[in-house]
Amino acid sequence: MGQIAFWNVGRGSGATASLAAIAALIGAEYRIRTLVSQTQAEDAMLERGFAHSIRSVPGGDLMVDAGSGLDALLRLARSGKLDRETVRNHTLPIEPGRLDLLGGLDKNSRIPSEEASEYISRIHQYANHDYDCVLLDTGDGEGAVERQALASADLVVVCLSQNASVLERYFDRGNWPEELQGKKQILLFTGYDSYSKYKAANILRKYGSRVSALTIPYNSAFRDAVNDGDLKGFIARCRGLNRRHDHYAFIAEIRRAAETLLEGIDIHARLKQVDAAKGVS
């Protein structure tokens, strides 16, 4: 089991969508149990991106309306009713048996952030017992809940754009959250433009960095799928594409990222499904 936190340097880079794509690929191709969640209250990108999958599950919309996700679990934790089974029961199945979604905090939550972080730490501990891989979107890592998720992570994925000011903010280390110090890190360039002179290799060379780097190319069809709530379907349709297809480079990089991150928490490629079934399962 392992917990991976995605930390975003600068807003608007597409980090949450990239995390969702990696989660969808893992759910489609690996025989492991994975949980994906985001901690910040102001954004429901994960729920929106997987909306079609949630609606396709019997009672999925009812589960959302009845209260699922971190906010509902926090209320149970405050009343002393939190346990491992409770956490499982408040997730939404995206790829039944392989990928579940735990919704983020409600933006109107009245629970103080410091108190919430203590309860969420316990929630994540329960999740780590039930899931082989837990993927957490921590946003910019500034809130108490986000800092707790960074502190408990086994691996931190640093999400970067090719913007010079964003790169300087990360590589000068001055704006790092304290919880990031000493953590195992992998860089992920989201919305990546391979024609830019700010290529990943050039960036690493400029700053003398030896941290491993992954890239996820910008793909307008993928962005449309996220907006349409059909992220899982898009990933499924792209899995078997040949090298001549426009989306091949995108899905190849998503697959490479998924394998690299899982190996970073000691889940190896031998667990990958050998049937490689195509289409939405």
C-alpha cells in the first residue's frame, strides 16, 4: 500500500485533470485497489470529470445526494462513528473493485481546518489499510488538510507548468511547504508542449536537478472529455490506439506516468492486467 500526494505549483496547470487521467488508467489496467480523492473544498474537478461513471453505477446519484466523501466522513468522525467500513461505504465506485472516488470537502464546511486535518489523517489511515494505492490531490498545499496529506505521503508528485515564474518558485525551494522537505519527489509537467524550448530535459539541466520527470501533453479532446464528465470513457477508448493516432502520445505518457508512480510505492508492473481489454469495462 502507498499514498501519493499531488502538489500543484501554481494554479491552472491542469494538475487535477492529469491526476484523474492517471487514476483512470490505473483503474483500467491494474489488478489493484486504488482510491482517488482531493482535499481542497473549493474544487470538485474529480467528481465532474467522472460524472458519467458515477451516474452509470446503480444508485450513484443517490449516493452523492445522500452525502458521500470527506465532508460526510468528518461528521461521522466528530460523532465517534468512523471506522474502516464507514470509509469504504462513503466512496463512489468508478471502476468497480479497482478504482473508487472519495469526494472532497464541501466548500461550506464549518469544521475548523485544524480539527478537520486530524480527522482526515485518520480517514486516510483507514484508506491506506483497504487500498493498495491512494492518490490525493493536495492543491497548492497551503491549508492544514493539504499539509497533513503531504506529510503522510510516501511519494509527492510535483505538478509544474513550463511557465518560467512557476519553475523559479519551485527550484529556489523558498516556497516549499515544510512538509515537502525530505520527501521522495517526482516532477510532472502537465499540459506539456514538446515544441517549447522549455523542454523537461532543458529545465532539469538549467536548474541542475536530478529528480525524475514525467510529462503529460496538452490534449484538447481529453479536456473536452473532462468537461463532459466522460474521463473514464476517453481513457478506455484510447488504450488500444496505434502510434499513428493523434491521441497516442497522450495515452502513452499517461501509461508511463502510472507505471512510474506505482513503482515509486513498490507496486510493480507485473501487476498489470495481461488481457489488456479495450473499451469501457
